[in-house]
Amino acid sequence: MYNFSTDATARKTWPVLRDSFRKHHKKATEFKSGSGGKGQKKWYHYNNLLFLLPFVEDRNSSTSSSLMEEPDME
């Protein structure tokens, strides 16, 4: 596993772990058909990082999309 002996090491490693989890979760949840539909081997840390799902799944929040919409003028 990772050795977080210093705060700086943990701060550098955490984004790598988080982004790797996001990438592997996306691959695991996309369904392919045909010859590309073969199952992929899970990433070693995937099950240990499942607690991140509520924080990484929907990166585009509804507030950012609602800012782009024009207000209703009735």
C-alpha cells in the first residue's frame, strides 16, 4: 500500500488515487457490447475506495448547468 509518512506525500498521492478511482469506476460502469464487452480486471484499490462514489460520480453539478440557463421571463 502507500506510505503516507508526511503530509506532503499524502497531498501529492491523494489526487492520483482519487482520479484513478474515478477513471476505473467509469470503465467499470460503462457497458460495451460485442467483442469489446469482455469483463475487465478490477483495479487493486477499487473496492477499498468505493466510499468515494458520492463525491466523484456526478462531477457536473446541477448548479453549474443552471447558471448557463436564462431565467424565465413571464
